[in-house]
Amino acid sequence: MEAIGRIPPHSVEAEVNVLGAMMLSRDAVVEASEVIGKNDFYMDSHKIIFEMMTDLFESNQPVDLVTVTDALRGKDLLEVVGGMDYVSDLPMHVISTSTVPYYAKMIKDKATLRRLIASSGKVAELGYGGGSVDEVLEEAERSVFMISESRVSSGLNSLRDILPESLDLIDKLQKNKGSISGVASGYSDLDSKTSGFQPSDLVLVAARPSMGKTAFALNIAHNAAIKENKSVAIFSLEMSKEQLTNRLICSQANIDSQKLRMGLLEDEDWPRLTRAVSVLSQAPIYIDDSPNITVPEIRGKLRRLKMEKGLDIVIIDYLQLMESDRNAESRQQEVSSLSRELKGLARELNVPIVTLSQLSRAPEARTDHRPMLSDLRECVTGDTPVCLASGKYVSIKDLEGSSPEVFSVDKDKNIVKAKSDKVWCVGRREVYDVILSSGRHIRATAEHRLLSGGGWKRVSQLNVGDSLVCTPNLSGGFILEGITDIKPAGEEEVYDMTVPETSSWLAGGIVSHNSGAIEQDADVVMFLYREDYYDQETDRKNITEVILAKQRNGPTGTVELYWLPQYTKFVGLDKIRRE
């Protein structure tokens, strides 16, 4: 079948009507600009004329035949768009300027169809060109989703118009004491601090192994879906969908999980199990247990789920098991990149994403084993010199609260300038002094990474005799300097800085890695802590502290829950006391 005659969707009449109306009325300029842009026009001449009109309008100049033709002539574009006769003829086609919104929408719809056709062509080209199935599917889903999202636009709203809606919401919250604005966790004390999990937030739940991270996340999913009828997506990289389902059944039915696993259910258990299955079968919970899943794969599946079933909250168990589709020099760098991608995905889909994370052994090295934010960060002392893009060295403590441009090292080992994120004081941590043969040194936490002759290594992994990559001056390239001593340097206030683009910066000439801190990307950070994990004789057995260590838009603090291991379930202490 020949393609002759297959003209892309467009309406010259609609385009002419809109352009003509814009010459006759400034209101038409405003109405058209709210709906369409220059790239929505099919004819190149119309794109040029529209852009010229909007430029005049934004410069607070009149938009009429005289000003438009004069502006086009001044840029030698008048003949390009068809000449004086064509431009002067545009207003003659306008019956009424009131039709602008209708014709503008028609132009937008035709442009959307053309973009869909172009996107289909790109996908076909990838398919015929030998692209992988995953690559082709990702491009197809990405392009269609982006086109779909671009059609949803909201303009500026007057505060006067917004206030009644806000008052209605306040009144509703007042009538329903304790109501929350986000997705409820099902734990009243926690929800009172967070107001629920908010759209576009990245929520990090971190703990040492066997603290109950997965159970806590499943309890949240269960409460959101069953009690609030929220649509929940769960990505489990550690446990199978059958294992998760069995946990949900035990939690809902209050059946001993060990008895269920071993096939030792008693007669009185079966009615509860049947009721639980009936309830769960109606719950909008969707589980994916694909191992080694990537963020693009998650993105594609969530886009589809959101369009088909709706989506309110996402749970990922857990971050360190995810794979990145990007090349990274270290697993830590890869995890850091993943957290930034997940934050972007939460904003794109406008839903909270709760991701679980495994803590290192750092809490176990302290007398008080409670996790803290600094356990997620790798830091240096305040006197560490940072090489700014100006060539000046400034102590990192003097940069606190700023986001300086610094000298960095890219993946090809070139010295480049890069923008850093905000510099923070993390708190007091135990540090070590790494001394080089030149006398150059750096004091940092055990987990902080430096570029050695054998790649990125933590301070704790370095030994006397190893070499670090240094740059004595910014134009002299790199040298290797041997480590002559590594010694404890006590506790000091430490600072952290992240350079997203390159994941490195120069610390007094020593190539230092980002913190890689996923905490920085998270809007909310929660830690789980149970004292009986460390002390079997404690009188606080099964009491779990949910430590709300960071919340961008709310208070921090600690909420206590009771752990029921036989049901793999957390409940509020108030419920235990009542029982």
C-alpha cells in the first residue's frame, strides 16, 4: 500500500483563524497561548507568525497587522511566511474572536496525533533496527505517556478562586478529626506526624536485617488497600509473590505464619483464612516479584497501572537489590543514582514511593544502637578543603548551606566543573586520618570513599602502602600517592556534599567520592529499631520504634509499635493495651 496521500493530521483553517484572531484581540493572544505553542502548528509559516506575535505580546507591544509585518520584515521573514498579502489576509478569515479556544484545542489535538504518529515511527525504527525488546517497549511506553501527560495542563489560578476549595478542605478535616491528607499508614500515631504519605514524596524505610522492614511495608500496603481502598503497587526483589501473599493472609486472618508454612492449620483457623482471602481478593494490591528490576521497567509498569487501574502508593523492597541500566563505577554510586531516579519517578507519577533499605553495621558500633541519619552518609571533617570552580580552596564547614560549583572528576578521569548539592553538617562521627607520603591527608568516616589506584575504596578498606589518586594542580593531571598511615582521629563534627553529575569532588587535591547518600533524595526517612534485636533480656521485648528521622514538611520523632512475629504484623501499642 502506497503512502501517497497520507497527510499528517492538521487544520490549516483552524490555524489561520487563531492567528487572525490574535491580530484583532489581545485577549485572543492570551487564550491561544494558554492552550498551544508554536510547535503545535503544522505549517512552518504559521509557527513563525505565532512566535512573532507572542514575542510582541510579551514585550508589551501591540499585536496587529502593522507591528507583526514590521517585526517579520525586520528579521527578513516576511517573504518566508508568504509575504504581505498572506499576513494581511489572516484577519479576514475571522468570524468571531470568541472561537479561539475551540480552534486552539483543535490545533492541539491535531498536533498530539502527529506526535503519536512520529512516536510510532521511532518505535518501529528501533524495532527494525535491532533494538532490544526492553528498549523498544520502554521507548513506546515513555513516548505515549509523555504525550498523554502533556495534554493535561493547568494554568495559573487566582488565589480568590483557590481559597473556597481550601476552606472546604479545612472544614472537612475539622468535621473528621484525625483525617489526613496523604495515604494513611494505618498507624494513628505515625499518621498524626506525617499526615499520611504525600504525593511525589520518596519515603525511605531503613533498618538492619530482621527488624521487620518487609512486614512493616506490607502492613502499610494492607492498611492502605483494605481500610482506605487505595491502589497499591508492590515490587518485591527479595521475596516471591506467593510468600508476600501468605504474609498478607496471616496478617489479615491472625494466623500463625509458621503453622501455615508447615501445613499445620487447625480447624478453627480455616474460617478466618477463608474470610481473609475473601477480603484480600477485593483489595487493589498489585505485586511484581521480578528480580533485578530496573527503574525504567518499574516506570513502564507503573504508567500502565496508573492509566488502567489507578495508582496511589508504591512500595519497593528493597533498594540495594535493584539494578541500574546505567554504568556506574561502584555499587554505592549505582544505589545513589537509583534513589535519584526513584525521586524523579515519584514526582512524575505524583504518588508516594516507599522504598526499603538495608542499613550497614554502623549502628552496631555504638553503645546506643538506634539508627541515625549519619548512618546513611559518608562524611569528612569540617576543615577538609574543597576546590571550588574558581580554583580557590574553602573548608567544607564554611560552605554549609550553600551549593557551590566545584572541580570534580568525570567518568573518563577528566577534571571538570560541576554543580554540587547543598552542603550539610551531619553531626559527630568517629573519623580516621589518612596520611599520604607528600604530607597530604584527609580525615573522614570509615565508610567514606576515596579514589585509589584500584578504584573507589572506603577508608575502612584502605591499608598502608595503598595509593590514592591526587591532583597537585588543576592542570597537571593525576598522580598516585602512597598511604603512609591510617589512624583513628577521635570524634568530630563531619560534613557532607554531593555532586550529582559526576559523583566526585576534590578534597585538598585528593579525589573524594560523593556521600552517595540516599537520605538526601528522600523526603521522609524512617528507621526501625527493636531493642530485643541486641538484648534478649530487655523488658521492651517486641516493642519496635519507628524513628521518623527526617521529614521535609513536618516534625520528626518516634512512634512505638508492637511486633507480632507469629502474624508478621505490627500493631499500635494502644491496641495491645486494650487487649
